[in-house]
Amino acid sequence: MKLYLVRHGETEWNKRGRFQGQRDIGLNARGLSQAKETAKAIVDDGEIALYSSPLQRTMQVANEISLLANVPVAPVAGVKELDLGELEGVTGEDMRNLWPDVYSAWNQDPGTLAMPKGESLSQLQERTWRSLLELEEAHSGDDVVVLVSHNFAIRTMIHKILGLPLANFHRLSLSLSSICTLEYTARGRRLSCYNSTGHLSPENRQ
């Protein structure tokens, strides 16, 4: 089995540096262009099973893949982005000025922090991991599975796979419209590619 973890493309909130959690923001024009390029790269691998976070920005990517691959999209609520609570839509400067204790904790040890009226990375990792296990139970052998999700959601899954503590969360970055590849062998899960953006044209890369 092979699993592609696909991050969605650019939104206006990404572009403006606003924190984006579960608010249902759609892709902007650049994000839609990135989605089309990502879809072309994915369908080159043949027949796939397609899943996506139900938020608009991920479903737009999944729908582009669906059109090219002629397969349906199955929504997976467990891989939605981190619930940011009161920090939804704010900027880094807002966070530093209005929530200085949260800002300090996020930079020093993000694994222990719960967002004000939102989730912690540990809670996010628990629900994304349950969803990943469910997909693994549903597929095997030569299946190729595509899951479209979000920055923090994908990174928490990768941390779990690699056995990395969430305290080191900031040591990995994940580009817009990037693809991570997991391959399943007799030895278990293997991360064979992380944060690939080679399928994007120069103007669509970060």
C-alpha cells in the first residue's frame, strides 16, 4: 500500500499570515492553480482511493483530483485542521501582543499547549491517528490511497510515524500543496518522501 498525504494550497488567510484552523476558508486563485497541478501529479500513479478533510480548501483540492482520476471523494472529519479557538484568524503579531503567555508556550513547548478555547496538538494527533488507522484497515496490498488534509494535521501524523515528540513540532515545516509519501512494507510504515513540491510550477511554490 502507498499513502499520499496532500496539503491544500493557498488561501487569502495563508497569504496574509492569519492563523487558519477549522474556519471554512476556500482557496484563492493561486491555491486553485496549485490544486490543479497537484491533481495532475497524483493521477500519474494510476488508480487511487481518495479521501479528504471536509473543509472547503481541502475538498477543492480533492475535487480536482476526483475529476482527473474519475473516483469519488470520501470526507474524513478526523483529519480537519487544529481547532485554534480564540486564535482563529489572528496573526503572529496579534498572538504575541494579546496572548503573550500562549505565544511563549507555543514557541518553547508546543506539545503541551492547548489553544484558548481550542485543541492541543496532542488532541489533534489522537484524532488524526485514529483516522489514519481506519484507512489502513480499509486498504492493503497494492492500493494507492490519497488523503488531502492540513499543515498541522499532517505534521502530527508524521511525528507519530517517526516517533518524534510534539515538543519538536517546529522542527518540521510543510509547504502549501506539498505531498508526503508513506509506503507500507513487511517492516511497517516508511516515510519515503516528505514535503515534495517538485510537481508545482515555480510561481506556485512557496
